[in-house]
Amino acid sequence: MKIATVLRNDDYTREVESELKQKVRAADSPHSFVSGPDDHPDMVISIGGDGTLLEAVHQYGAEPAYVGIHTGHLGFYADWRPDELDEFVERLVEQEEPAIAEYPTVQCRIETRDGQQYDKWALNELVLRNASLSTLVTCVYINGDELETFRGDGLIVSSPSGSTAYNKAVDGAIVHPSIEAIQLSEIASINNQAYRTVNSSLVLPKHHEVELIVMNPEIMIGLDREQAVWKDVRSITCRVGQEKIKFARYKRLTFWSRVRKSFIKG
């Protein structure tokens, strides 16, 4: 099996990577380490935090399986700590096939007012805000039917695993990754006698799509760790992505165990 690594940029994380490689080689493992996407690795090991793993996923895509070793403060996607390297290497070398967990993604199509289209995706979420500090104004359609005109700070379209990230911070629901869905959540919506929104997170199944018709001339779009200012965007259409991201599980840690570990008791 070919293995690639993606690291957070600090000395401690590089030390962990070096120790990992030494232990794998010392175990006389048939696995080999490769250097980049062109080598088509079977597995990518992310060493760092959840942000490092998101970078790895966008660098290598949906083909390999992912394993996380967290050297940061929060490792929702990661199974392993640096002090567990011996156990991880033992299971990596001796276990023929790990359990594979598949996490849905968010598929997005951004269309500009001159008709250009850009297909994007996210493992965690798409975040939409106005480029300035003024109000974001967006008409929200679900399966072609108008739902509301949103006015507020922003909107989040999250995947099930991304439901524990920014979406949770705005009181969205936590959704198990076995449910193929996306979630639309509001960031500080304006609700008064003149303007009204549903003011609640919406969980949409796989066969639904949400279309956001943008009224602002400049907006900020965030896709996981990538963010950029876009001009003259007409609409953003989001649905459950066709591809899923695979995680190789060498030890049993359920999704709800991860929730407890990350937010209640580490």
C-alpha cells in the first residue's frame, strides 16, 4: 500500500511524521511512503488538526482513504494521538483491511451573471457572507420553490460531518454521516416586522437542492479552508455530492463517541 502524509507546518508535527515513518520501516512493512497526488496513494495520513485533514482531502480528493493523527487541540476527524503511534503502526501492518467510513460531501455550482459556472465541493461546509460588513441579501429556493429572502450576516450549507463545525456554532443540528443530507443554517438573520426568515436550520435529503440567488455585487465564499471574494455571482446551488470521502478506521470510535470526545469530555 502506498501512503502519503500531509502535515501541519510546525516542528512537533514534523517530528511525529519522522517517528511514524521510522516505526513503519522498522516493522518491515510492505507499505511505502510517497510524496504527492501524482503517486496515487492508497492512504493519506493527516498529521495536525482538522484543518490539516481538510487540506489533505482537497489535495488528494476522494480516491484514497484517510487517517488522522492529531497534534492540535481538536481532532474531530482524527482517531490517533502521537503517543499511540506504536499501536497504530501495529494495526496498520498487521490488519489486512480496516473498516471504511464514508462521509458525504457538499456539491456546489457557482454561476455568475455572465453565465459562467464553477463546480466546487466541500467536506465540511460552504459559507456565504457579504464581502463588506453590510447585510447579505439572498433569495432562498428549495427544489425551485421560493422559501424566503434572507437578510443577515450569512448562510452555511454543511455536510453531516460538517454539521459539528461552524453549523453547530450557530445552533444547527448535528447530523450523523450515514444520513445523506445537507443542512442550511442562518448566521444572525434579521427578523422584524419588515423582514422574516424561517430562522431555523433546514436538513435537506439527497434528492433536494438549495439555490441561493445572490443580490449583493460582491460576496465572500468559504469552502472548508478556502475562502475568496467573488464578484457578480448570480446563484449558488448546493446538493449532496456524488462522491464521499473515505476514512480508514483501525479502531472502533463511533460518530457519537467523537461528538462526546470533542465537545463534552475529551
